Amino acid sequence: MTGPASDAAFDAEAAAAEVMAAMLPLADAERAGQARRYLQSDLDFLGVSVPGIRSAVTGTARSRPDPGRDGALAWARALWREPVHERRTAAIEVLRLFTPKLESADLALVEEWIRAAHGWAYVDPLAGDIAGLIALRHARAWPLIDAWAADEDFWVRRSALLTLLPGIRRGRPDRERFERYAIPMLAEKEFFIRKAIGWVLRELSKKDPAYVAAWTRRHLGLLSGVTFTEAVRRLPPEQADPLKALYRTRARR
């Protein structure tokens, strides 16, 4: 997205302030309290909805000159710097908006924020909507993402799995990489890892149910309940029902 034609330099701090000015009238104290409790976060909350945050970012982008890659990164950093939920969500929206301009080197910033986030509300869009799209365009991104899959931080490991989603949705699934990431994680007890494996399988099943049914059957004895439930959720009944029966039989043993 580009703003009006202009010779003026992009001012990242002013753009961040404009986003905040657009969000403040939308603040809602009751929503803020609910969101803080739901996300179990110690950040400050204004109580602005995601559509409201997104509108503030896109409106600001339209009113200003094209920031280019460097300007977009500076704008995002200016928003993220303050420990306010809506500012950090807006920072992610800036990266999402300008993802086509980002390069593999920018995964360093994405990783930094994933490590700082410690929560799905930030991790999931950073990984699934931004890092995954960067990797689809820039193959040099994959070695870093491959390292994420073995990281000691489970949010980083979850992120590796979620970067596979854009390729799946665009008809370019990387099944080999999915197996390389997911199989070592099948023994993990962490809910957010188990859910992520199932999420990827669910997305794969929309276009390749035969692969997901076969993969699920092959690893049935290792799948947690949440992984299995997500894996079979979108399978046709003729594929899902036998797997469900087999899973129940194994669970009773």
C-alpha cells in the first residue's frame, strides 16, 4: 500500500503517533479489562478491537508517503516500543501491510518479537502471516526458520510450524519440512505445540485429505487428543470416521 505521492521523508514517529491518535477515541475500559484477562497479559490495554487497530494503521498508511522497507520497519518499531497491547498489535499490522517489501534479514526482528511476546495473539500473526510469507518469497529465510523448530522456547518452535501455513494456503505445501518439524515435537506436552501441529494438518486436509489421513494413521499412537481432533476436523467422513474409531480403540487400551 502506498500513500499520496510526496517528496517528503517518511516520519516513523509521527506515523506511530497518528495511529495512536486514531485509536484513542475507540478505547473502551471494559473491553480493555476483558482482553487483559483473556490474554493473561501484564501489558497496558486501551480496549480497541482488532478491526479498529487495523483501520488506524491503514488510514495512517493512506495519508502518508510510501515508507518503503526501512520506513515500515521503523514505524513498526516505534509502535512496538511501548508496552501497550494495541500499539504492539498495530506494529504487527504495519509489518503485515508491508510484508511484500520485507526481506529474509527482517526475520531477525520477527524472531525478537516472538521471543518477547510469550503469547499466541502476537506469535501467531508474526509467524503465520509475516514470517511465512517472507519465506515463500525469499528461500534464504528457511535456514533460520529451520533452527526455530529446535529452539528451546516453545513459542519459537510453534512459530516454525505456523510459517508453513501460507504455503499450504497458496497450494505450495512443504510436506517434507512439516514432517521434519512436527515429528520430533509429537512427544511434547505443551498444548500450544500440540495445537499447532493439528492446525497445520487441518489446513493441509482442505486440499490434500488423503495425505493427512495417511499421516494421521501412521502416527496415531503418538498424537495427543488436541492434535488428533484438529487433524481430522476437516477430513471427509469416510476418512475421518475410521480414524476416530481407531483412535478411541487405542485410547481404551
